[in-house]
Amino acid sequence: SAIEAFLSTCAIWRHWPLRSICLSELRVSDSAVLGKALSSAAPKVLRLQHLALRSAAASLLQAFAGHELELLDLSGNNLSEDDFDLLLKVAGALKLHGLVLSCNPNISQ
């Protein structure tokens, strides 16, 4: 699959000065594996848009504990209030400067 091909390249990412990674409208089967691969690139901007992550967003972001992110964009992931509570717990381990949660209509506050 395209995601598997993408993940197979993660070993060389440490040699690239990647500033931003954007994944949009893909089907994610294992968010923890994807998180590990993405965190190895140490991006400053991470846009994970319209991936239907829901509560899996928290397990993906656990791989970024201790990392500094200028921007985390979780737009359109159908997040709920419960998912957001999990994200807040994980976000405490991140050095997060900006968060985008647009198009998540189940978050009301």
C-alpha cells in the first residue's frame, strides 16, 4: 500500500531537514506505527487532516513525546469530546505551539 511504501522510507528521514509533513484523506490502519515513523523525521509542522483518526490520534501522538511542534493540525478527524480529553493528556508531553481542530463538529467547547 501507499502508506507502507511511505513508512519504509522513514529510516532516511533523519538525514533530511524536513520542516513539515502533511497527510490528508488517507486510511490509517496502525496509528502507533505511523506516529513512530513520522516522529523520526522530527517535523516542526504536522498536518494530519481528514484521516478519521478519532481516538487513535492520541496513540499516534505518543510517539512525539518530548518533541517540539510549532503546529499540529488535526482538522477533519471526527474527534469527539472524549477524544479531545485523551489528546489533552498526550499534548502535555509535547512542546506544542499551535493546534488546529477545525472540521471536528463533535467538539463543542
